[in-house]
Amino acid sequence: LAKTTQPISMDSYEGQEVNITCSHNNIATNDYITWYQQFPSQGPRFIIQGYKTKVTNEVASLFIPADRKSSTLSLPRVSLSDTAVYYCLVGDIGTGGYNKLIFGAGTRLAVHP
Amino acid sequence: EPEVTQTPSHQVTQMGQEVILRCVPISNHLYFYWYRQILGQKVEFLVSFYNNEISEKSEIFDDQFSVERPDGSNFTLKIRSTKLEDSAMYFCASSVRGATGELFFGEGSRLTVL
């Protein structure tokens, strides 16, 4: 079971770039790295997923070094609406295959004016 | 944009009662999940479901819980004999490719057990 470690909380200001790093030292060869965002009283929402190197979409970038033991979610020019909890997950192989994702405690990002 | 819908949004029940939470996954998705989140805590995996059977379940998902896909659209979570500690937000999710793909979560059903 690949365990993830990420900062409990982070603070930033509007317009800044935010980088949240996640450690997953025992990631398995077939595991993917996925980031989710959760606002209060809402379900988690997929942000980005990657396996290695760099992945970019319209909301974020994901940097994964060659050893894949960590990953960094980069949010460019955050706004107040980016205040949320961000979860780093590593795809876990259950008895039936890729059938579950385990959420950790996440990182509470607070964006200030 | 297609979305996962859950009903009810909030249910209050007495301890010992049975509760059924309903979910309508996105129509072309094949993998279904239930998660729960106790207030202020992390999102916890309960169960995954594929091809009309449970694929994986956590230690939380004991005999008190059951899931069913009674027709082609609904996916239900039944909690028998509810306990106070079952009070939580329950999220349904679905995906096309299983846990390596994007999971689409519903807005959740808040269960309050008195």
C-alpha cells in the first residue's frame, strides 16, 4: 500500500503560484499519481493525474521526478476560490485490480487577498 | 456536463433504523464507489463495485453495509441498524476506467443518526 505524505496546511496570496509536494516513497511500478480538490461539503474533484515527468492541463501542472518518490502539484496564479483541501493519491492495486483510491489527510490551502 | 447525482442530500434517522442512500452514476461508467467523510476528517474508502459485484471493500464495510445496482442506472448503499458513528457525508463516485482513471464524485448525502 503506497502511503502519501503532504503538508497539513499552506497559505498563499492571490496571484501567487502554489506548489504542493507529496511524498510517496514506496510507490509501485504500476501506480499512478492523482490529485483531487475538495471544497467544504462537496465531493472531491479530480484535478490532474500522471505517471512520470510532467503533465499539464488547464488548471494545474504535475511534476514527477524520475524516481517517482514524490510529486508536486503546481497551481498558477491562485485566487480566493482555490481555497480548498488538496489530496495526493497513489493508485492502489486491490485484490480486484485498480479498484480503490485511498485519500490521506490532504493539504488545506488558504488563499488570502 | 454529465454528473453523479445522489439522493437524499440529507437524511436524519434514529439509531437502529435502516437507511438507503441512492446514487445515479454517469451513464457510460463501469466502476462505482462509495466513500464517507465524518465531519472534519478525511475521505474514507468504503467499497468499489464492478460488473455487478464488489471488487474491493475496506474494513469499515462490514456486514452492516451492502451495495446494490438494482437496475441499469442506480447504485445504492444500504446501512442496516444505523449507529451514531455512522453519521457522516457519504459520497458516491463513478469512473470509466477504475481507480487509475478520473473518479467523478457526487455532491454527497449527509446522514445524521440520532
